[in-house]
Amino acid sequence: MTNEKFKSEVDTLKKFYEKHCWDKHTNHKSLTKTLEYKGIKYDVELKLCKECHDLIDYSFDRLKNCPYEIKPKCRTCPAPCYDKPQWKQVAKLMRYSGMQFGLLKIRKFFARDKK
Ligand SMILES: [Zn+2]
């Protein structure tokens, strides 16, 4: 995938992990992680609990090793690279956060509509 795509995938992971972790877990810790992809380094600041930090490292690793030039959605990937237990956890948190963001959008939409 392109570096732009990689960067946007990292941002999405960060957004979804943090939403879920902030709502569900305690003991958040800020850490800056440096990711390298195709010779370019990215600093990502993350505020997560210990377990989510570990899990997102796993997600970043999988993302870096994604063999597709045009990355499919992980959900519809023909060759899923996540191990089962991690996939279960990540699918759950993505679903949760996706729903929360979806609700926010709907609320904003109606708020705007009223004016
Ligand atoms: Zn967490």
C-alpha cells in the first residue's frame, strides 16, 4: 500500500482503539511509538491501557506486513493475517467504536437538522 494509505490506516487504528479503551478500560498511559514503513518513520502518540498497547502493537505489525498493494478491508480480506484470539478482540473493539462513531454522526446530523 502507499505511504498515505499506511498513515491513514494507522490513524484509524488509533482512533478506534482509543475510543474503545477510554470507554472500557482504566489506567491509560501515553506512549509515543515510532513506526517505519517503506523507509518513512511515523511517530504515533497513543493513550491506552497496557493490554491495548500490546494489542495495537500487534495490529501495527500486521498492517506493516500486509502484502496487498491495494489493501482490502481486513473484514473482507481473502487471506486474513490475524491469529484467531487477536482477531476476535480487534473485531469486537472495531465494531464497538464503529457503532459509537456512527451514533455520533447521526446525532450531529439531527442536531444540524433542527436549526
Ligand atoms: Zn484498553
